Amino acid sequence: MAAGSKKFGIFGLLAVVVVFGGMAYLSRGPYKAVVTIHELLTENKELKQAITNLTEESRIGYAKVIKQETVDGKLMTTIKFVETARDDHTKKILEKEYTIEGDIVHFDALIVKFDNKMVTDGKARALYLWRRVFGEKMAPEQGFLIEEPGAEPQRYKDLLAALPIEQRRMFWSSIWDLANDRDKLTEYGIEAIYGNGIYSRLDTGLIYVFKLTPTGHFYREVIPDI
């Protein structure tokens, strides 16, 4: 019986050593299980390569009027909003409809501009997040959400594919919180994080195309709806 207890005690001790040894191993170097947004932006080579791989943004989506009608003496405009894929402007990755009072509509986005510290080829890069759409007769905070705050945008779903899911979530949920910290932006190689909006009087028979340049310039073009 004593021999059996001694044997069990040795195996128990070995199990404890293996568990704690494994934890210590996983917590070092590239196997570190938990990282901060600081470590992600300053040390992660995969993230820097992903930002460098951002292609020059051009057409990022469009909106068109589906119908305009007067309801109880008020002009109501129903629009279709479409976001397109990065590698294929004909592929829809997000499509929503909104009905807004009036014919002047605001489209709101958040822009991130990276400097040459964050990219490896020294060229400007920018990414964006659609935020909300609202009419001139409503407060911006009452606008309709386009994408969920903090969620991974559909357009960039493949951008951080090399990172673990936890790190991707951390990037998208934390990046916008840095907007007002100038020192951290400089340290992380981010030139600026800011909101930008486009508003226009919308009419039927036209398509309002939204574009973004590598330097973060957000604008729209109007073409006929053929």
C-alpha cells in the first residue's frame, strides 16, 4: 500500500511539473497567449505585413434611391446602400435599405491613416469603417448603423487572416479608441484616426459612388443609373 501511495505521489508531482512547465513555455516568445493592443501594433510582423498589403482603395461602395414619396406631408427617401469587395467592385458584401425623411442624406465613416512606420514599403495606406447614415432632419446620434462598432468589417475580413481570431477582435475593437491619443498614434505609426462624412441631395436615376484614396481622402462621384 505504501509503495502504491509513493508511486501515485510521484506521478502527481510529475503532472504538476508538466502543467506549469507547459504554461511557462506558452507564455514566452511567439506562443504568448495574451497580447495587448500596444504589443499588437508595435511588435506584430504579421499585422504590419497585412497593412502593407492593403491595396489602393478606390470604389468602396455606392448608394441609390429606390423611391421617393410624400407621406403625411413629408418627403421620404428610401435608399439602397451597398458596400463592395476590395478585390471585386461588382461583388456585394453588405447591402441595406434605409428610409429617411427629406432628400439630403449623410454618410458617416471612420478613417485610419498609416504612416511609413507601420508599412514596410513607405507608401501611404488607409482603411475605413462605415459608421452610420442619417438625414438632415435627424441628429447624427440617431442615425442608422451601417456596421456594428468594434466588429470586424466585412471588407477587411481577409486582411488579418494571419492573426489569431482574438488578436483580430482586439485590433478592430481597440483601434478607434486611440483617436485622441496623439502620442500613441505617433508611436504606433498611425498618422491619424478621424471621422469623415459625405452628404448630398439624392435623386432617382443616379448612383452615388463612394471612393477612398490611399491618403485617406473620402469622396463621392455621381453617375447615371443605367
